[in-house]
Amino acid sequence: MAPLYPDTAVPEVALFAYPWDIKRAGAVPFATEARKLGANRAYVATRYHTAEVIMPRRNTAVVFNADENGYHLPLARSAFSGMGAQAPVDQDGQGGQLFGDLARAAERVGVGLSAWIVALHASRLARAHPESALENCFGDRSAHFLCPADPATATYLTELVAATLATGMFSGVMLEGVSYGLLGHGHPHELHGVRMDPVCRYLASLCFCRSCLAEGRRRGIDGAQLRAWVTAELSRTWNGPLGPARMDDEGAELASLLVTQPGLAAWTRMRCEIVTGLVETLSAIGRDLGVRVDLSAAIWARPAYFNWMEGVDLAASGPLVDHVVLESYYPSAAEIARELDHASFLLPPAKLGLAALLWHGYLTSYEDLASKIDLALSCGISKFSFYHWSSAPSTMLGWVPRISTHIQQECARYTARGDDDAG
């Protein structure tokens, strides 16, 4: 039987975009181009992180460095009661005008506008408020990631989302980085001369801040004992005689530890439940305002079957939001098929969306792109997004109208076949 599409009255094609590139192009030209490309939604960053971005379709100012403050939509300081009150308005004082113009232009051409909010990956806040940042087993504080268990962090994020959506400019919100960050995410120049495979990376990334330790005590978990064990194990495996000779863990050893170390398993479940609780709070804000909520799958703990390392429990968070977006940024169709198959164990297709990366090294041809999109279509997914308008080379961006038409046609064909089967 052909796949059925319960959410395909309007199959979706979305573009991710940065405000600094839209500003250069103009809100009206961007919205018009997005529609011509076949997009009916745009995810535009309102709060982002540091980045060095190549804009290949420009002739000047091709390399752009995004500011670490990351606030591109100005919000009133009165909307924040804690650390958010120290956030800058926006870099050039024109963010409000840009987003207002963009909201009006998008509405005119039939493109839904979602605020793309990077949540806890916040370099300036983590350095200014180390008491709210992640703290590893050695007592080192993260310089770029806030802890989701910290009450001040939760307050900041709740106020940020509420203030963003209260502007009335957005019909949706895309939440990224509502999670526990992991080591090795590409922000600083990482000099890791030790083993950093899944088991070591996870252990070295575990947070033992006061908020996590307090939540552990409330649940009857001895966080201090677990912290001492993690410290000892990392020291042993990093410095022991077998280190230079051994193979890396592909994930099996990490799975074994979760079975054989009850404290680690309980700590992992706690992290997932903390993140799920935060997702529930943020989703309720969108629901109360009539705004659609999309949740990014884990960014640093990819593929989807490793999302739990970041505290992202797709099975628990998925029902709380409108859609979960899988960033299936893999060169091979087989890798994407594996991710889709695993995600389909956890959530129905109406809850899933697929993001494809329009970058060199991930796509070799239009046929390569179509083969990956067809995998998602075959398992019932009808929400697609492309990352992203700003950094896509001309050739790859030129594939979007064709693939958009293909998505619309295939969804309509599958739906018609499903109706025939039902009849």
C-alpha cells in the first residue's frame, strides 16, 4: 500500500536564511525569490551564534563573521528578568525594521515566516554567567553553552521565546539547541589529542553543575559518585597503555556502559527528562499564541540514534511540538535512510520533517538530491527544508524549484493513491 500523508494538504518546502543576507538583498526581493524557488516557509535566524559563513553568490563581502551576541531581532529589555536583560538590542539597530518588512513581504507572497532561535548555544552569556553554564566532571565550565537544568537558563530561554513570538511577526518558531551541548562542536579551534569517540565524548560532556547535582539528589541519584567515576575512567582510558593501540568506539561501548552502570543510565534519563520538560514549556508558549512550533533534532549528537547524548528524546519531545526537523546532513543516501528508519521507529511521519544540506561534499547532482528526498517521501514525510539560502552555491540553489515541484507532485500522487486504496 502506498504511504498515506495525513499532513499533506499543503506539502512544505522551507528555506533557512540569515538576516544579514536578507538585509543585503532586501526583504521584498528575498520573499519573492523564496516563493519563486517553490518555498512556502522561511526559517530566519532571530537569535544565532558565532559563525564564519561563506556567501558564494556574492561578489563582495563573501566571508561574513556572525557576532557572538547573536541577537538579530531587537527585543525590549523589559521582557527579561535575568541574564537576558544584558542582551544587546541588535548589531546595527535595524533588525526590527528588517523583520517587520520581511513579515509583511512574506505574507503577501504566501510564505510562512518562522523565527529560528538558537537556544542555549550562547557564548557571551555562558562566559558572563559561568554559574549557569555546563560544568564537566573536572569542574571546567563551558564557554559557549548554558545548562538546561539551570533555573536562570530556563527563565532566559522562556522569556526569549515569549518575547520573540509576542512581536506578532511570526507564524512559527524553529527551536534549535534546546539541549545539553557536547564537546567538539566546532566553536573554538579544538585541540583534542585524546580519544574522542562516542563513549569518551559523552562522558567528557556530562554536566555536573549544581543544578544537575540538585536534580540528581531529588531523584535519588548520587551525582558526586558518578562524577568521580567518570573522572577516573576518562583519566584511565586517555592516559593508559592501551590508548594508542585501541580502535575507537562506534557506540557499542557506550551502550554497554548504560546497561552496566545504573548511575550513568539514570543520569542520562534525567538529562532527557530535563530537556523534554523545557521543550514542553516552550511549546506551550507557541500554542498559547497560536504559533506553530518546530523542534530541531540534536545538532551535535547526530545521527538521530545518538540524539539522547544531548538530552534530546525524540519519542518524548515529538508529541509536544508540531514537527521535529531531522538535519540529515550526510553525503550518502544510505546514511539518510538509516536516520529516517530510526526516526520512524520513534515518531509518525506527520511529526517528521527532513532538512537537506545544499553544500559541496553532501550533494553531487540534482539526481543525488532527488534520491535522498525520495527516501523521505517513501516513508510518508511531506515537510522539507533546505539549508540554506545564504550559503548555497548557485547551482545547488538552482535545484530547489525542480525539487519543490517534485515534492508537490509526489505528495499529491501518493495522497491520490491512498484515497483510491481507501475507496
